[in-house]
Amino acid sequence: MNEILIKNSSIIKAKSKFFINRGFTYAAFLLVPVWIPKLMKLNLPLQMLMIIIYILFICGQWFLLGKEIDHRFKIYFKVNSSLDRVVYRMILGMIVMIVYFGMLGTILPSELLKHFYWGTWIVLGLFYSWPTRGKIIEETMSRQFIEFKFLDPFEKLLIFLLGLFTVVSLPKIPSLEDVEAIKLFLDQLEGLVPFFGIFFQTNNFPFFRFPELYKLALYLHFYFIGLGFFLLVFYVFLRFFISRRLALLGIFTVISAWYFYKFMNFGPGATLSSTFSLYWMWVILWCSRSSTYWLGLFLGLVGFFGVILNQHYFFLLPIQLLVYYFLFLEEKTFWFKRQFIRYSMLGFIFSILILILNYDFLEISGLKENIASVATEIISVITQKDFLILAPIGFILLALIQFRGHFYPLRQWGVNEIRVRELLILFLIVLLYAFFIENSLLEKYSVLWILIFFSLIPLELIFQSARRFSTRNANFIFVVYILICLLDSHFEGRIKGFIDMFYGK
């Protein structure tokens, strides 16, 4: 009896502590209207810091929303990395909030929108603050990053360099004064539909009455949300095929590429629109490992996310359904396939509604023009990053994995042949789609991540061979490639741009 009382009292104490911590967090957020006028008096670095904290809070809410949807629908899936759940839940929560805030901003006048906006956060704050399940207390945010507790010194060095490059690679703040001009600058590919702009305006409602802060929030959103999600999705995508160490090297190669930094200064919005090929391929590979048809909902919503980034991606929705039904769900029953397709229809319906509202913008480029555009991008990226010369070798190795029995070096490679075959099918679909329908699917950052992925494949084989003889050999090779990335990064140019942004005339 005494043990039961002690146990119950400890649960009450833990729940009370959890409720107080969450309550203070949401109370501080609800005081944003009070703090914003004071924020106007601060200097630029402090203003940026406060807006970044706001963005991180919003990302946390996306994660909690995705986690709640995950729990309600009892979605089960296999993971390669502890970050898989974080990425999946944040993206799911983000898309749901895009739909919700986009609809509110479209339907409601600004007078009512204010009450609905703050009412939404009050309801969510109360809901998330009260621990209705003991598992909520146990599943802290730090537990989601448990994989990074086992990093070796070289991997910790890469994490430090990633943080440093993220800060110093901030693109220049445009000197434009008009908000619409800022939007056009950030989205030079002009693919984002107005619905996304409505969501962004609602999502950053506290800043909307202060044009300077709103433009800064717009700028930081495209950089940190676009870049952060891009790197996270690329990391979990790489973990399907290569080790954690090389996956970290892969995302460091992305952010250290001078091509990446230069284009970031000309159009930061492309971190969302031109990276959708990565989101699309990752979600298809990831959902095929699920043990529940409810993940069809996530697949459809990601397709909808692609449509609001660029309406030309609409035709990827029927393609992904066909690919799933006939190729990726071969071992599932007819009933499972039907249910999976059924739940993915929600995203398909949302996408059709977006097209109906913006039908006059849907145009398709010519085949020759698309091929020339993709070829130009590939040549441009390879010539600016010597490391990417390994990409053709990586593609050949992946193609030969189906015949690994005839090649001794490939026999020891612990990669799933079925997964590689699915990957090559998706690459072929993306290539043909870029040629015949929309070349932006293989532009800018899409070309960059694909070339980096193929370039890492030979390194994976080299690392596995080196570890069999000596760990020192693998460490030496790893350090050499870090140095190669640093030498190609033009780090001094980034530092100069970062200093000029705050102290330049």
C-alpha cells in the first residue's frame, strides 16, 4: 500500500512539474504582443535572435502536433535513425498547420483572424501542457536525439562545423522596402502559390503590423526552416544507405558548397521549392517501411505540400500512387493497398482545390529547354565542387549492386538491394519528370544533393574496407574529406559577408 502511494505521489509531482514548465513557456509566448514594440528598439542581431527563438517555438509546436496525430492514428514504422521521428512529426505538423492557418487566413477578415490566432495557441497550450499520458513525460525532446550521444570526436567536430557554417552562411538581408518585392526576391523561381503566402502571414501574425520585423521574419523563415528541414531530411535519407559518419559529412558538404552559398544570396526561397525532389523520394522510401496504412495520409499531405511549393508538381501525386500500388506494396494485401490509397486521397483533394484556385498559372516547358536547363545545372555544380567528380562512380556502383554476386568488393556492402532498386526507380521518375514536365524538380539544390549522394557511395565502400584493417585509416580518410570540403567552402568570403551584414555600410 505504501509503495502505491509513493508511486502515485511521484507521478503527481512529475505531472505538476511538466504542467508548470509548459505553462510558463506558453504564457511567455502569449506575451509576444507586449514584447514586440520593445523589440523594435533593439539592434539587428538581437531582433534576429528573438525571431529565431519564435521560429524554434513554432517548429516545436509542429513536432508536438505531429506527435499527437501519430498517437491518435496509431502509426507504426521502422526507423534508421532517431531523427526519423523528429523529421516526420515536424513535417506532418507543419503541413497540417499550413492547411489550418491557410484556411483561416483565406476565410476570416483580419479583425476575427486575430482572435482565432491567439485562441488557437491558448487551446493548444492547455492541451499540450496537461500530461494526459505518462508517456508524454517520458518522451522528452532530448530522447529524440539519443543517436547523437554516441558521436565520436570527428563526428562532434562535424556537428560544430555545421552550426558554425549555418550561422556564417546567412544570406544578405535585401534592402528592399516593399513586402511584395521581398517575397519576389525570396522566391525567384515564382513557384509558391498564394495559399503559402496566406499561411505565412497568419503564422507570423504578431509581426504583420510591424513591416520591418515582418520582412525579417520572412527572411529568417525561408533560411532556417528551408535550410534546416532540407538538411534534416537529407540526413535521414542518407541513413537508408550509408553510415552516420558519412551522412553527417554529406550534409556538411551541402552547406559548405560555395554554389549553395552563392545561390542562397540570390534566392533563399529555393531551399523549399527546389528541394522537393528530396522530400518526395524520402517520404516514398520511408512510408514503404510502415506497418500501417495510416501513413498514406502523410504521403498524400507531402504531395499537397509539393503542390503549394510549385503547382507543376501536381502530377507527381498520381505517379506516386501508381508506384506504390504496383511496386512498393507488392507484399501487402489488396485490402491494405486500397486503404493506403484511400487515406492518401486527402492530400490529393487539397491539391485539386489549390489548382482550381490557381489554374491559370499552370504551364509546361518544352523538352529541349528542360534538358538544357538540367544539364547546365549539373555542369555548374560539378565544376564548383571537386568532390562531386565521384558522382558518376557512385551511380555505377549502385547500378551494379543488383549483380553484387559477380563483384567481390560489393559482396561485403551491407545495403538492401530492394531499397537500392526502389531508389533507382525514383531517380528515373524524377529525371523523366524534370525533362517532360517541370525542370525545377532538378534545379539548384536538387542537383546539389543528388550529386553529393552519389559521391558518398564510393566513400562508403572505402570506409567499410578501411575499417576492416584499421580504424586509423578510416579516420584519416574522413579528416581528408573534411579538409577538402573546407578548402572548397570559401569560408573567408562567408565571414566577410556575415560581418558586412551587421557592420557594413
